[in-house]
Amino acid sequence: MNPIPTFLAAVGEDLALVWPDGVEHYLPLQTLRRLCPCAGCAGEGDFFGRVARPPQKPYTTESFQLRDTAPVGGYAVQLFWGDGHSDGFYPYEKLRAWGESPPALPKLSVSPLLPSL
């Protein structure tokens, strides 16, 4: 059974979650955005298990600002970010696991804005 948080809201720079058993977790918004599970961010697997990942889009300050949330059935939450991104569904089971054991973040690729001279 997948527990549904009794409380879920942005608090400062974290997503605060309170679970039915009283456990509280505070997940950094920057971490959640960088771990967005949508195909455009995390990639998409094919029949052979290969994962195609699109080029990483640059983040802005708005990329890490949570504007809204919406439940997805009884199993996940959709997060609406300040830069307009909202494709990822975050399963409650995964959020609970991340609260218990913080996940490793993917590397950020940084491209120079100006060509090297």
C-alpha cells in the first residue's frame, strides 16, 4: 500500500511532507527538480533497456521555485515549477524513500555561454 502524505507543501526551499505515521521529511526543491522523472529530464527507455536522454536544459532561478502541486490519483504528486515545467509525476513511495535516504544527484553539465578564445 502506498501511503499518501497528510501534509505536502513548499516550506522555504524544501518540500515538506508529513506521512500518516507522523514521520516528517523535508526534501530540497533543487534536488526534486534535478531528479525530475519525466522523459524529457530523466530520459526514456526502449524495448532493449537503453535509455535515450535529451540534452540537459539549463536551469534558472525559477527552475527551483515550486509554484503549485496537484495529486495524481492516489500514488503521486505533480509539481509545477516556476519556469513552466510540470511533466514529472513524483510517486509518494519514491518521495518517502528519498526522505529516508537522500538520493544521489545526476551530474550537472555546464556549457560556457561564450565561445573560448
